[in-house]
Amino acid sequence: MTMLWWRILCLISAVLFIAGVIVLVCTNLTKNKYYHNYRDDELLKKERSTNSVNSIYLTSGETKRFIKKYVVCKSAYEKYLVCNFTEKFSCIRFFVAQFSRRKKLISVLEITQKDLTDYSSRIIALKRRCAYVNVVIGEADGNVINNNYVRPISIFRLRLYAFLKSCNIFTSLFVLRHVIVEILGGSVLFGKNVAFQYLSNSLNYIAIAVSFALAALSYLITVVCFRRKNAKSANGGALEYEFV
């Protein structure tokens, strides 16, 4: 009877594990939301050079008051972007949203540049999958236009994600422990009674307690160490494209 109850608990744990994985994958609780939708910026012109194709776009909305246009440079090995400012700002912060060919958001770069001596930005590296770009102004010389491009994940969503993740860890360890016991219990080497003896032993409950402790630790680590998925870009280097 003892073996039957443990097998039922193992089956329930396996079902809960599968359900938890499905919920995490389908709900995507850690996915950020975005304040701005894709804008189809006007293509001013496209230039082909020996090593790259340069496409110049005009910005739209409130951004054009601060960033007049930008160029997306595509070579065989890299993609990068350079912005053309309307004036020489002491400090400017803007967001570069990268989209795929299907205009699905890939990532958002938050760029801050200070003490500009030219009307053009430094080089901003883009992902290879990036097919379209939107530039959205954040702040210019203390004039805040957009505080953020990415909506932060709510505390409720974060804690729910951490809870489901820790539950999945506990149920997976519970099932794995029982499967190993069943395999060893049915082997010739250990004998048929080893499974019953182990499940009736305090070591079994210690293993369950350790699994629960690992799940609780996972919850704490997720809540404490989780960071919003705002992509940051280390940008710099000499200006390699001049607007005309």
C-alpha cells in the first residue's frame, strides 16, 4: 500500500510539472511590454558602397525635434546605426528598438551620450537579425520626453513566475527521486525490497526536504536577482558616417 501511495504522488507530481512548464511557456510572464508600437519611418535614400549598404531614414513623432534622421549601415559582417541630432546636446538619451523582418521586436537599446561635439552620435551596434529600426527620444538636456520604452514587469508577475519555477523544480526532483528508487528497486543488484525499505526510511523524507529547500532557494534567487530585460548597449568609437 505504501508503494501505491508514493506512485500516485509521483504521478501527480509529473502532471503538475508538465502543467507548470506549459503555463510558463504559454504565459511568458517575464516578457516585457512596450509603450511604443512600430513606426514605418520614411526612407530618405539608400546608398551602396564597396563594403556596405547605407539606408537613411527620417524620424517621426516627437523624436524629430531632437533626432532629425538616422542611418542603418549593413555590411557583410555587421550592422550599426548612427543618429543625426538637430543640435549639439550636452546630454541626450534615446531608445533604439530593433525589429525582425516580420517587424517583431527583438530588443531595445537605451543609449545615453554626453558632451557632444558633433551633430552625429557614436556608432551603435545592431543585432544581425535586425531588419528595421525605430529611434525614440527619451531625454535631451533635462527635457524628459519618454521616461522609458519598456514597461517594467510587475511584482505580481515576477513572484508568480518565481513560484511556478520553484514548483517545477520541486516536482521534477520529486519525480526523478521516485523513478530512481523504482529502477533500483527492480534491479537484481539491489533486490526488490530496496524501494520499499527506502521509502519507509528517514532518508526518503530528507531527500524530499532537500528538494523543497532547493525550490525555496530558487524562488528567493529569482525574486532578488531578477533584472528587467532592458537590453543595454556598450557604444563608442569614431564616427564613420557623415549625414549630407
